[in-house]
Amino acid sequence: MRIEITPARQLVGEVKIPGDKSISHRGVMFGALSRGETRLSRFLPGDDCLNTIKAFQSMGIDIKVKTDDKNETIVEIQGKGLRGLKKPDSVIQAGNSGTTARLMAGILAGQSFPSVLDGDASLRKRPMDRVVDPLSKMGGVFDPPGNRLPLHIKGAGSLRGIEYTLPVASAQVKSAIIFGALYGDSPTIIHQPALSRDHTEIMFKQFGGQIEQNDLSIKVYPAEELYGQNIRIPGDISSAAFFITASLLVPGSSITMKEIGINPTRSGILEVYRQMGGKISVENLNGAHEQAGEPAGDITASFSDLKGVEVGGSMIPRLIDEIPILALAATQARGTTIIKDAAELKVKESNRIDLIVRTLKALGADIEPTEDGMVINGPTPLTGTNITCEMDHRIAMMGAIAGLTARGRTVIADGQWADVSFPGFFRIIESLKS
């Protein structure tokens, strides 16, 4: 889908941000493995999350997707319990979703039936040994063992508890182990090198599971039963970040986004933008806005004079998905921005270090890659160009926001990939122009 973006003189208004992608995935997974009905409101109907729904439907779970009078997506799941899944008739397709593939591997490893897990061309390039290795230590059987999709999972029927140190701070790997631990014969202990997003731990407790956290270590107890819940999903801060950035960069702009998840493991982008001089306020914290056991609030961002900063260390897992749009903001900040300790970007939907740098350089940015990040000098004027996102939704959206500040016309050749996490993204951009 070819998308053309022209510069914006001003962006003003209120944006309805879709439900959090990470929480939407996990809500379906826990709902399917629980007894009784789970109802998820403000669900993200993006391609990735719909693939998670299809995966469980293929294993006999009744899931209905509806739209309410506020045009929000409602998902109703009739859970069958931890042992209620049935053998799928065909290969389970994760599409472009690393979350679906890696978390499903943890669930499928403990089932009593064999399964095959696959994905699209992009997902087939992403490493899977990071979940296969710990799940194999738990007794999961992958035959043949492999570092790439498709994964052939024998289904061990039950797993064993282990103590495992994560080599990287990855919420997907941690969550795959937590799901596997549901089927363990004893508790599993996970040690993290740094704090990563903790949506799985929060939801695990909400559905009736027992999990303990002590600093960076987590102890997960096997479960006999989980129970369906009624959950309203907060807005996705990773999606909100694109409009926060647009507000910061386009003169005279001010955009408000309501009920946005501000889980501390995800809100690093707000802290960094404030360090850069960004005018960002958060109101209506918690209370009536607390969603899915997660903190939430209404975010307003306004045009700001930004300065360069250094971002690395424990901050990186807290904004790993926002680095593409942070890099764009840095091109318009005074001075040098250094992003380091972000080698994990190389194994996202694309090699994001390479693709961020190539895309922003094509627009005229002064940016160079490093082994684990990038160095950006600003401010530099951007000029519209042709962009290909290479099946990476966040690069497509970064390119669109860049087009709002660039001279001339910016063309995104494959803009349809934005639908992975933000259906209607380009339509909202146009609605804010004044």
C-alpha cells in the first residue's frame, strides 16, 4: 500500500490509541488457558494479535471478536483450562509476530500433542534458540532442534522446573519460560540481567497464578487452574510514542492521548523525552483509568526545543520498541544523541539498527550506526524521499512521522505493515493536520 505524507504546519487534537499489543496477546493466551469466560475490551485488532487468536481457534478455543458502540474491539474467549487445548489440524501460523511465536512455544511445549509453529519470511529469520534452549532444559522436545521457524514441537505433556539466567533482558523469552512453568513439576526461577516489560507477570497473578518477584529474580509456581477475567486493555504507549514525537517536532502542535499504559517497564520513552526537554504531561493517573492491573493515564505532548542525550544500559529494555521514533526525534535535537547497548535491535522484525540508519540517512539525517546502537547529530533538515520498511511496522510509522517534518513529499511504498500494530494510523495523521 503506497502512502504519501506531506509536511504538517501544525498537529492539534485528541488521538484514540489502540489497545496495548503486548497485553492483547497475553490476554488471549491466558484467557484460552483459563476456566470460564474472559472478556477483553479495547483489544488491538492488528494482524499480530489476530494471528494469536487464530492460533487458539485452531486448537479448539471458541473466540469471538466484536465491535462495540465506541468502535472498540471486544474479544470474548471461552477458556477450557490448562489442559483444554486440542491438537491443531495444520501448522500454527504466527505471521509476522515474534510474540506469538515465542510465547506459543512455551505453551505448546507443555501440551500432550505435537504441533508445528511457523511464520512469514521475516519471522523465519528471527532467532528462536533463545526460547528453545530454556524450554528444552525444562523437558520440552523440539525435533529437529533449531534456531529458526518452523519449530516442530513434540509436546512433552509436562515439564520440569528449572533455574535459568536470561542471557538478554527479553520479555518474550521470559514469558515463554513463564508459560512453560505453568506445566512444570516444581517452581521455576528466572534471573534477569535487567528489568524487561512485566505484563506476563501482572496478568499471571490476575488470572489466579502464583508468582513471586525479588529484585530481578522471578519464581513461578505451576498452576492447577487459571480463571477467566474481565479486562480493559490500556492504550499502547509504543503506538502513542509516534504521536508524542510528532507533537514534539511539529511547531505549534499539541496532541492528547487518553488511557495510555504507563507501566514503569514500558515508560522509558517518556523519561528520555523529558530529559531531552520535551513538554509531556500525564494526568488522571490510575484510579478510574487503571487498566488490566496496569497503571495508565492521559498523555499530552506539545512542541518542544529538544537537546541530545545518551541512552543506554537498563533504560534500553524500557523503550526498545520506541528506538526508531526516538532516533527520528534525535535528528531534530540540538547536539549529539548516543543510543547504545541496543544490539537486540538487530533481531527485531528487521535489523533495526541498519534499517533506522539507512532510512533516516535517506531523509538527510546525520546518523551513523555502531555495533550496539547509533550516533545522531542534530538538528538537521529532512527532505522527503521514498521509503521501504521491509516488513517492519515501526519503520513504516517512523517514516510517516518524519514526513510530517520533512520538506517535500515522503512516500512509503509498503505502508500496509503499519496495520500490524496500528490499524488506521495514516488516517489519524491526516485528521490532526490543521
